[in-house]
Amino acid sequence: MAFTPIHRTLGLGPSAIDFGLIEKAIAQGVEETDDLDWKQALPVQARHEEFAKDVAAMANSGGGTIVYGVAERGQGSSAAAKAVSVATWGDSEERRLRQVAYNMIQPPVYGITFTPVTSETGDIVVFLSVSPSPDSPHLVWANNRFNAPRRYGAQTVTMSEREIERAYRARFEQATESDKALGEHGRRALAGVDQAAAAWFTVTAIPVEPRPAYLGSVEKQTVTDILLASMQNNPFRSIDLQVPHVNVNPRRRYRMWRSAEQEQRTLAEVHDDGSLVYARSLRTARDQPRGHLHPMDIQGTFAYGIWLLRCVAKSLGIASRYRIRVDFHTQMPEDIYFLAVDEQYNGFQDPDVTGPMRGFVPVDAVLDPVADLAVVLDGLRALVGDVINQGGNERVGTTYIRESL
């Protein structure tokens, strides 16, 4: 379901985007607003600069919808008059326009979704949804200088210096709030867990564009299906990582579902806004002193956690980057060692060479979990590298996580 400016103007509740929505908008003469723009045709290659300006303006104005294939009445009226159909639409057109949004706008605009709809007579209209952007202000190179466009009613204007200043301040304040939420989610998930008995990793992920509140609470069956899917066909692992199964009977908590395994080795929280917390306790390697943590547990935590995040984002329909934080939690009195595999001799590297882990620094990353799997794998390996480097290990290796797909 979606809730567009057209829905709002027509007094409709959230629904699927279809051609009937266009017909109603035309019948009611819906006019352009700050967050709604009618376009008669798709932008041609020679007009890429204009497309970039339109997308950046929407992103800088809190998001909105651009509809291609609808003519306006004209003569001073921006009301929708008739559907005229775009000439062509397909994967190549979408890729072309996404590349423009990425390459001609700085910083790039990520949160865009194309939805083509077709009438019974074959007319094609394309909805472009632009999400509110945490990276505003977005700048476009035009007339030999950068401009920051924004919407002003039915028009696109250039932001003033004062407006740009406010936008940057809002960006930094939002980033600070997101940092705070990332830390609090992980700490709260482990409240009541005996951290003197074991060491834990938490993987906390918050979508840049949250799941809309109007969609309501996530259903229990949806979360159960996500957890079941996450335990199957993980493409990132080189071998069976023996990840402790999560409990597929989640319990409702405040605006989330929590799944805790009985032996308290794993837990997962799926929030109504699409956020995720995955936590896993880490075993001491066999025949090793307490606190010498098995590399399969360490790397397996992230191979599973990122796969679980992909399952969450796909199931909940979240087409957004996620901010991710990895943190390490323990009150064990022993020194902690991140053991590493000696791939030449099929054993562990000498822990005295790497030394103990001293003062773990939380690892932050930004990842689109529903991107191409190879891209996600690259992000996963970079994240794991940042974690194990803090234990003195140089290489992720290929024993537990694939190097390529």
C-alpha cells in the first residue's frame, strides 16, 4: 500500500497505486502542490539536468510524487487534465534515471521508487516517489554552479543561503538522533542478560526511510516468516556456520516483536518501523582458555545478521539504506581474544601474536540490504574486517564468509 499526495488530496486512505488513482485525480482536477508534480513526458537524455533538479527539489522539500504521463490544463492552471501516456518504459529507462539521481545530484538521492501503471487501453503513467531525505540539502550542478532547488507550491525555486544553512543543521541534528537510537536499541535489547557469563555482539540496523506509521503494526506471522526465511539458503557463508536458531515464536513488545532463544544464545527484535536488532553470545573455542572467542562465532554473527536484515527489508518492503552499528558487550573478567584461522595449517593463529582485544570501538556502516547480493557481500566483508581488526586480525579470509558470489 501507499499514501501519496493524490490520496491525501482526494481524501483516500492508503491503497495500491493503480491507473484508477490517475482517473480520479483527473476527474477532480487535482492541482500540483509542494509534493506533487505532473509531467507530460519522461525526461529525455538532453533534459537530464531538469530531471535532477526536479528530484532534488522533492528530496529537499520533505519528499513527494512526480507523475509522468499526465498533461495539465494550462492557462495558469496546474490541474491534471488528461493522461497522455509515456512513450516507453522498461528496466533501461529506470536504470538511466536512477543513474541521473545518483550522478548529477550531490549527495545522491537514494530513496526513489518508480511505479508504472497501465490503463485498459494500454496508456502508461509512471509514478516517481521521492522519499524525505536525511541528506538534504541536495545540490545540482547547473549554469556553472551548484544550486539547491526546493518546491514552492507548484514551482521549483532555488534555496536561499539561510534555507541551506537550516537544512544542514537539520541534517546534523538528525544524524545525532540516529546515533543515539543505534546505541540505545542495542543496549536495551541486552537488558537483563548476564554479560558476566558470556560476550555478545549486537547488530543494530535502522532504516534511513522508516516503514510508514500508517501501515500499522507488523503482523506476527510476517515476523515468523522472516525468521524462518533467515535460517535458509544464506548466500554469504562459505560453510555451515552453525548459527544458533532464533526462536520463530516471537512475542509482542512495545512497537516491535522480540524473539529470544531459550538458552539465551541469540535474540532478534523486528520493529514496526523496519529497524532490527540481532544479538548473539559467543563461545569460547574448544580447548582454549575462557574468553578466546571462536572465529566461526564472530564471523557467523555478521553473515547471519546481515542476511536477516535483508529478509526484514524485503518482507516489509523497505527500499532504503540502513544505518548499521555493531557493538560488543561483556563484563567477563578475562581478557578477550578474537581468534583467527591459520588457513595454511588448519588451526588457530597464535593468540599471543594478535594480543587481546582492548576497548572495542563500535563499528558503523551504511548499507542497502536489498541491493545486488555481490554489493551486500562486499559491505558485509568490510564490516567484518573492521570488527576483527580490533582483535589484531588482518584478514577476513574465506573460511567462513565467501569472498565473491
